[in-house]
Amino acid sequence: MSPAIGATLNRVDGRFKVRGESRYSAEVQVTNLTHAVVVNSKIASGRISAIDTSEAERAAGVLAVLTHRNMGRVATVPRLLPSLAGLAAPGQSFFPMQDESIHYGGQPIAVVVADTIERADHAATLIRVEYETTPATTLLDQDRDRAYVPERIFGGLLPGQNSRGDVAKALAAAEVCVQATYRFAPNHHNPIEPSASTAVWDDVDRLTIYDSTQGPNSVQLTVAELLGLPPISIRVVSHAVGGSFGSKAMVWHHPTLAALAARHVGRPVRLALTREQMFTSCGHREEQEQQITIGAAADGRISALRHHKYSLTSRFDDWAEPSLQSAAVAYTNPNYEGVYHLVRGNTITPTFMRAPGEASGMFALECAMDELAERVGVDPLELRMRNVSDTDPSSGNPWSSSGLRECYQRAAELFGWHDRDPQPRSRREGQWLVGTGMASALYPVTQPVNPQRAKARLYNDGTAVVEAGVSEFGTGVFTAMTQVAADALGLPPERVRFVGGSSDLPNITAAVGSAGTSAVGSAVHVTVCELRDQLIRRAVADDHSPLHGADPARVQVRDGKMVLSDRPDVGETYADLLHRTMTPDVEVLGTWNPPPQDAGYGIHTFGAQMAEVVVDAELGVVRVRRMVGVFAPGRVLNRKLAHSQLMGGMLWGLGQALLEATRMDPRLGRWANSSLADYLVPVNADAPDVVVDTIEQHDDVVNPIGIKGVGEIGVVGAAAAIANAVHHATGRRMYELPITLEKLL
């Protein structure tokens, strides 16, 4: 039997999804169900001076209209904590509808509950609200003079500033300096499935929530804190999730609002956000500006990097995506200064968005690196090769594994980079200017901070069930975990079933930061190995076993059979052992304890990305013809799943580069393009030829199965590679995302 890990196994849930049999949180069949519709604030700053719900309350089918006057009070003020901590993870330190104050446009101000969604929608239009408005800050430049440097950012995970060496001195001595300022429009996640929660009270203190989330346990703990209930009183179920990209990583207000509404009306309540509400209810990638200065020797070797970021945060939280983190360690660099500057605004707290920080910070660095290469007359690939570091520049520790040089070499081979004429505007096909560009990609390997658990049971027919409380939100984690378990047990994957998606199952941290597969995979591996070893010990201790008296270390498992490593003809199946000992099944609850954060290694995933674009010389239209990405993610569990994730990330980066921007109307303090008709994302017609490859690296530091995660690194270098290709085609540098034809013209 071939090893299960590394096989291109088809998705175990694929058949159910393509046949429409998967059940999402807004599709769960519940008896006596009612529907809730949220009414949102039309202003961004001020207070509700009057609210009239009488007409809505009289509308047909309406069971209740909840406002700050009659909504149940939460038991605690939320405290922003990242979902990776494995604790309660509210999206912001504010819960709506507790008083009349308005802090951002789209803030929930009422909830209508009715017997049908149509009646609830209609009644919501009958609510009359009067406001007292106060001046709002909705753009970064409106209050830039009040920017401050926070002590901590990103839910308290990272410092607001960091430095090493003497940047000022090194920049003054540098033979070449590149300075640039980059602007980034706000972005929204837009998964195909909007967030939804269905709340069912079994009695006064037993609650089940069917929620679209990346972490059932995070929802359980968050709602428990807000309702003042013990976590054991709440069960969260999330079997199938229609995408997230970070919008469902933190726990926003709707699960708790649904629970409060259900308790109020005494019936189950379903609260499904509309597409427009997804723009104001689940966070976003914040508007930001980055200022970067690179100092280098005449040969392009970097001597100093200064990197400052300005961004808009909410009134409640010091949130900034960590755009400076990976850029700080991308290359050998003895002198570094990174500072976050925040401006408080009238916005929901921003949140994780795919490659949070890396996608923006590495864009700034990699575009500046391209400019540096041009200034010193060095090929962009050669410049990066000269500056590759074999150690983590921030700590001096060796990388747990790298593979970056191999990624450069393989990407150049696949792309045909060495045939490139470096001169901008040197290649033209009719009205199309043709350009090529590249960028490095780095993504930190994020480790959970708490123990990760799984449960495994082997039955006496030789089949196994493995359980852990992780959601399937499109990554293929159920398939990968089937392979991890099958590999450790020596069983064919079709004899293993993985079960997840419920907080009743062993606790797993929310699958964020590309850490989901590594966290649950490590827990599954440790658990299943413990189960396997227990069965081997039973066999060698059994007088009737062919393995009796053997050294357990000499026993291997393959094809459902325990055999001697040097005598594969000697052994027995799991089923033989369990039937003979009249044992119906064997079960193990296992725990993986992540390594400490300061384990003596730098831990990142690396990659190289290249792109070819054509630009209409007269109209400024940009088309991406082809993209190549080569990545070193440690061990690859399933090449088909990994390549799918990496390709999806690269196309996401195309959207970041050319299309995606949420536009704020500062007069109203509201998003002006909060729909998929106006917020542009790549479609099939935009997709170029995409080539993905991986360089496998042995890494026994990150976790027991040696994987780093691939969900986000595909995004990281894509936009910069495209922007650098646009410069190569046109001779013009782009300092603002997205790159639009107006900017090119």
C-alpha cells in the first residue's frame, strides 16, 4: 500500500458538495423556525434620538422587534483576542444594541423576528429612526495628525514598533537608497456564503448554534462569555462552510444576537447576513499607507530597512494587520525599524484577511526591491538571491527549513525568466505592451498557544473514526486528516472516516493563519500513533499473537496489518487481534502540545512568484497572461489540495493587484460599493494560465508531521509580481492598489 500522506486523494466531501447535499448553517432543518433580520445604522457617528417600531410590530407574522431598549444585555464587555489563542475570540471590543450610541455605519440597531424571512424583511423597512449625528472619521487622511503608535497590535499579539541596529546611521552611509510610499484601498472578504447563525434553545440554559465559522470552539467560548453561561451549556455545529478568507475567523455579533432573539421569542431563530451586511458586520482589510526606505551597497546588498505603516482602526481596538512582520525578515538586514501608526475612526474593527499583513507588507517591500534592482543595474532575481538569509534576521536563529533558493531556481526555470530583456517597454505585440515581474513570498508559521486534541477509535472490523472540532471551510481539511490518520494506522484511506465541525468534539483552535491543517493534523497524528502503538503493545503481549514477545519498535503497520519490519510475513491484522480478544473497539483521546514560541528557530514558509502581463498602450487595460508560483511548505499532505489552495491564493493576489477596492463615501460614512456587482473580484475570464509547484523540505521543528500550511502564502507575492510586470511593460511604477487604467493613463 502506498503511503496515504502525499497521495492526491480526491476530496472526501467532494461528492456531497457537487450534488448539493452539503448542509450549510442557513440550510439546517429546524422545527418551528423563525427568521431574524438586522436593521443597520444609516450614520457613522452619533446616537439614536428616537426609534419607532410600532408599525413593524403590527406587521403580519412579526414576533418581536428588538432594539437597545428591550434587547437582552450581554454579561461582559468583549475583549479582543485572536482566535488562534484558543479562547473566546470576539471580533471587536464592542457589542451593539446595548445603548443608543452609534460608532460606525452599518452598526446593528434593531433585530426583527418573524415567521418568514420575507415578513421579517418587510417589517424591517417599517422601523423609523431619528439620529443626532456627530462628525465621523472614515478615511485615513481625515485624522492623520492624531495618529498614535500603539503598544500592541493584532489582538495584542505583536508590538507596535520594533527595531534592531542603527537604521539612521546605516541609511546615511548607504550607497543607494530607495524611498517609496504605497497606498492600499480597503478590501472585503466576500466568501460565496454570507455568515449565518441558527440558534436553538433546548431549555432555559441549553443552546445549540449552527454557525458558519472557522472555529466552533471559538464561537462556543465567545457566546458563553457574552451570555454569562458555562461553555458546557452551548453546542456549536459547523459542518460545511462556504468560504471565509478570515471573515469567519473571529466571532462577530450575529451568533449572540440570534441566541438573544431566540431566547426572547421562545423559538429557534435563523439570522443570515445579506451581502451588503457582510461589508459592515465581519471586519475587513483596513485602508493603509506604507512608507518604506531601503539602504543598500552599490551591488544591491541591503544594509538598512525603515518601514512605517499608517492605518485606520476602530474606536475600540488597536488593530493593524501585521504588514511589517514578514518584510522585516525577508532578507539579510542588520538594521531595521518598523513602526505602526494608527488613526481611530468610525469603523468596525478590521480583522484577518487572507495573508493578513503579508499581502500588503510584502507588496511594498517587493516593489521597492524591484526599484532597487533597477537602480543598481542587477537582475531582480539576482538581487534577491544576493540578499537571501540563512538565518532569521530578527533573532539570528537558523530557519527551521527554508527552500527559498530552490523556489527561485525552479520558478525561473518554469517561467523562462532568464530569457527576459530587463529594459522596460522592450517587448510589444500590436497594441499590447508585454512585461514580466517577480516577487518573493514569505508567511510566518503560526503555532497555536494551547494544547490541540483529537480522538481516534479503531473497530474490530479494521475501520477507524477520527474526530476533532475543526470546520471544513473549503480547504479540504477533512480529506487531509483522513490521509494523516490512514498513514499512521497503515490503513487504506477508504477505511478511515474523519468527523469534525462541532464543539462537542475534542478542542481544536480556530483554523486561522494557515495553521488549521498543522494544528489538527498534529493532534490527529499524535492521537492515532498512540492508538497504533497501544494495539502493537497488546499484540506483542498476547500469547496467541504471531508477534508475541517481539520488540514493539520492530513492528510496522501496513495494509491494516501489524508486521515485523524485517519479517513482513510475520504479523496479524488489527481485526484479528480485536476479534481474538473479544474487543469491539479501542479508543484514544490524544493531545499535541505545540512547541514554545521561542524554540530557537525562525519559522516561515517561503516561495517565489512570477507573472507576465500585457497592457494596452492606449487604453491602460491590464491583462495577466500567466503566473508561476513555487513554494516550500515543508511536507505536502495532498498535492491536489495544496496546489488548489496555492492557485486560489495566486488568483486572489491578482484581484488585490488589479480589481479589489471598497470605496468609502465620507459624506455618509458608508461603503459605496457594498455588493458583488460593484466590488470587483476575479472571475474565470480574468484567470491566466497558472503554474504551481512545491519544493518539499524536511522540517521536524514545526510539528510532528512537518507541515507549514499553504492557505495564504500563494497570495503574498502575487500582487507585487504583477505590479513589477506592469512596470516592466510600461516603464511606470505603481504605488497604489488596485492598479487601475485611470492610474496607468
